[in-house]
Amino acid sequence: MNHRVLRYAEGWEWHLLSRSRTDGNLPDYKKMFPLCADWLDASEHRLTDHIAVTELPGGEAAVHGTLMIPLSDDERDVGPFHFWLSERRLVTNQQDMRFSLRLQLTPWEDKLGRSGSAPEAFTMMLTCALESFHDGLDAFEKRLDSLEESMRHRHRSDQMELIFSRRYELLHWSHHYIAVKELEGALKEAFMGSLTDTEGYKKLVYKLQRIETLITHYEAEIDTLISMDEAVYALRGNDMMRTLTFFIALFLPAMVAGTLWGTNFRRMPWAAEPWGFAILCGIVVAVTFFIYLWLRSKGVAGAALHTRQERRRRRGAKAAERKRRTRKASSRSGSAASPPPSPGGESLPRRSGRGTPQ
């Protein structure tokens, strides 16, 4: 295990521990940090969020645990950040040092140097970790906007799966946000007024409020998309049922007549008459036409027969609008390219290909 100590002018120190799974010198660091021995053992193989508030001998408060932090805007790039914090000492243990190295760059190095205590510096570290939240939520917002545009212009059958995929992504960021929010509450519980009045803590609270606003807004958008998708499927189901009802009712007289005349009775009305079949067909046609007029008056026939025509009409109207805009744009460009008139009010003479005036 590698050990590095950073001491700051305000009197607090940061111990950076970097240990791989194959290192075997953990007992040495337990002797160096006896108050952190239980925390070192517990964080050995922990890969989940865990936050605890304790009290050291003498009444000094301490906070320790593990925080799973996003190391980039990729939702799969997550690593554990093990920490042990008191008023004047911060001990961190990480296998992936990218986050610790980021804290030693501008402007975070300067902010840590201005921190008056280890808890205030730790709030600065959490604020730095939340920068990855903003990057990830910005990438999520782009994918959500793309989904909204696709639903607006063309509703596909797999839209609900895409909506659920965006929902799971938002749950991922919300899960990490809740962990940081819980840690902020634990810091407030442990250090109280000595921390809550500092600049670093206030910036952390404002950052968490911004992220909470974004997550709440995205949740509302996804709920709206789900409701819209359900409404579209409900309308399509109603159209299908209306169409099926129309055709079943329309062909019902013919089915009834065919069923009755297909029975094996010896005597059927008009069966032996030469004009019996024509009369039956006429009655079927008349009843069918009456049913069609009745369904048309109820609006069922119009919805069943004119839906495709309405779609074609809309496509034709859109195509005509695009052509009209294209002609208008070409006419404007042509008028802008025409030569200006002469001061006397007459247009300048055009020259022929040989260079002589016409």
C-alpha cells in the first residue's frame, strides 16, 4: 500500500492510501491509524455505499464509510471512495486514483488549500465528484431529447422499451445522488455549526439542489412520455376496434342470410321461385346499405374508411408546403442576384456573350 500525506496551512492533513488487492501490509497501517483500524477492515472488499457517524474518545465526531462515485460521464465507470473523516484529519483509500489526482489539479487544489478544516475540504471533494453528475446528466438529456423528437415525428412500436431504458439511466444517477445527499446529512449531523457556516458546505448544498431539480424535471418528462405512449396505443386500439365493429356490422346481413338459406329444411321461402335469389340479394343489399348509413351517421364509417385517405392528404399537404417554400427561397435568391437599376431609373443593358451591348 502506498501512503502519501498532504498537510495544509490551516492545520489539517490528508492521508492518501492507495492499496491493491494483492498488498499484504494492511496491519502496518492499522498501527499507524489505530482509530481507523475497523474502517480499514470494513472497506477491504466493500463495493456499496455505506455511511456511518461515530464519536471518538474525548467526544470528537467522525464520519467514515464508502461512497460509490462516478469517475466519468459513463454510467458504468463507477468506483469506491473509502473515507475516514475527523475535524483535523482525512484518510482516503482508493484503488483507482483518478479522482484523487483530479483533486490535486486546478482549481480544486487551491480550494482545498483555502479550506479551514478537513470536513470543509471534504465538502469540496464531494462538489468535485458532483461534476461528473452534471456531465452524465447532460449526456442523458441529449438522449432524452432524441427520444422525444423520434416520438414526435414517428411513433415506433419499440418506443416504450426506449423510454424504460432512459428511466433506468435516470435511476442510476438518482441512486448516486441519494448517496451523496445522505452523506451531506451525515456531515451536518456530525460537525453541525462548525461546518454548515463554511463556504464549501454551502456550495455543496447548492450543487445538490441543482442536481435534484434536474432529476425531478427529467422524471416528469419521462412520466409524460409514458403517458403519451399509453395514450397513443389506446387510440390505436380504439381505431382497430371501431374498424372491426364496422366491417362485422356491415357484413352481418349477408352472413345471416347465408346461414338461414344454408340450412337443410325442405321448404324455404322463395327457394323454388326463379326470382327468389334476386329478392334475397336485394334485401341483403338494402339492409347492408341501411346499416352503412347508420354507422356513417354515428361516425364509425368515417373513421374506418377515411383514415388512410386523411393520411395521404396530410402527406400531400406537407409535400406541397415544402415545394412552396423551395420556390419562395429560389425566387428570393434570384431577386437578390439580379443587377441593380441605374440612377436614371432604367435598368443597365445586358451584354451578350461577345461583349457588345444588346
